[in-house]
Amino acid sequence: MTCAAYADLYAGTGDRAHPLASPVFADLTGLPPLLVQVGANEVLLDDAVRLAGRAGADDVEVTLEVGPGPPHVFQHHYEHLDEADAALDRATRFLTAHLGAGHPGADRPERAH
């Protein structure tokens, strides 16, 4: 199946440039920090880079990670692909750092009752 065929399945006859169809065309102002992980051989690499650029232009903190060769949705292959394991570890650190930000005591372990 071609990319165009997948786009047809996703958007149907709708406008593929509508912000609800593609965040590349959305106003991302006000979103929390984003982590974008993509492989250098990914068919959507250009879109991932454009998304990160759009986020930065909209004053959203964004981290773009481009791996040297993992396939599409490579993170799905955790425990089978070293790049997936490493990417999920980085995503965990990213979430931990950002979800705890601004919450007093978030970096301290919870006390047993």
C-alpha cells in the first residue's frame, strides 16, 4: 500500500492539511513539552522534523531525536530492538522530568502509611 492510500484511509475526502488531520498544520501554542522520536529512514521523517519546527515556532519546548536507522514505529519493537529499548528509556526520562516539574515534592519518594 502506498502512503497516498494510507492517507486516503485516514482522511478520506477530508482536507489533509486540516489541523485536526495533521498537527504539522496546527497551532501548537500552549502544548506541554514534546518529544518527537523518529528514524533517519522513516517515511515520515520530514513530517517529524516539520512538526518539531512547528512546535518551536509556536513556543513549545520540543526535543527531536533522529535515530540512525530504526523503522517506522520502532519503539513498538521493545525487547527485540536495542534502539527501541533506548528510545523508551529516553521517553521515560523525558516524561519523568516534565510530569514532576512544578509539583512540590514530586522528586521525593512517597512515604508509606
